[in-house]
Amino acid sequence: MGRKRRAWYQGAKYHITNRGNRKSTLFYDDDDRIKYLSFLKETMDRFPFTLHAYCLMTNHTHLQIQTSDTSPTILMSHLNTKYAKYFNKKYDYSGHVFEKRYGAELLDSLDYEFDVSKYIHLNPLKAGIADELEDYPWSSYNVYVNGETSHLVDTKHLLSYFPSPASKHYEEYVKSPLADLFLLDTGKVLMISRKEENPCVQK
């Protein structure tokens, strides 16, 4: 029986995950991470898409993307092939570097986009490899919160929904474990913490 065909259409948004084969290490050092990001940029230049968030963990990756004219299958095949060749050559390995199939969740609502962005950026903290999100250099968190320059990540889409200062309100959202966002008629989101009985409207 063949694999189930993935849903795709122009402009579709996804949370894409990739793991090392048998959950093995994908990045042994910072040079590996830098090389992966360079291949990600090369893939983006060849098959244009928008990257909204990313996080590189030890044995897996997270990408939040919006496609243009190319399906995720082509994008990930190109990216994974480039990195696998580099990885096997550097470490004198052979065989599969990644699990055979990447994960792709279709993001079909704005709520889902916010949730995934938060989930991606919280990964290092939840895995115990960073004490503070700001200390982890291999995600797009600092691009959103601290204005770090990036030639990969487009923050405008998600930040456009947060009241000014958008970066500060996004940071509060990510760091609030029980926060819900509600889209107002103004086009901005209202964040309500379920721990508070009388939540305040962000202005």
C-alpha cells in the first residue's frame, strides 16, 4: 500500500518536523547547525517559501513555513538531501540521516499558527537545554523578541497581530503557560491568562 498523499495547495502553511534516523543526533556542533541553516537558505532561494519560525534541537528540527509554488515534499527533499550528504561525508557515515518521512501539520487557522510558533520557541526550555529562551541561539525566538537580524525568518505576519510594542507582547504570550489569544475587530489580538480572574486588555 502506498503512502497517503499529503494535502498541499499554493500558500499552504505547515509545521514541519524532522528527526534523526532512529532519533539519532543531527547536530554534533555549531558548525553543523550553521551548515543546516545555510542549506535552508539555499532551499528558500531555489524554491521560494516563507519561514515564520524555526528551532534546531539536538536530534530534530522544527520549521513553521508558508509555501508558495512548491510543495513541502520538494522543499524537504532538497534540504534533507543536501544536509545528509554533508553529514555523512563529515562524519564518515553512510545510510539514512533523517527518518524516512518528515512530519507536516497543515496550519489551517490563525490560532494554530500562534500555538505552533509558541510551541517551537519553547522547545529548548522544555527539553532542559536552555535556562532562558533568550540564551538559545538556534531558534528564531530572538528574532521575534530582541530584534535579532535574520535573512531567514519573516516575523511580520505574526507580530502584526500583537499590540504595540509587538515584540514585548509576543514575548509575554510565549512565556505565559496558560495564555489564550482572541482576535479583535481591530485586527489585533487580546491575550487572556486563564490564571487571572480579571484579565486586562492589552493597549
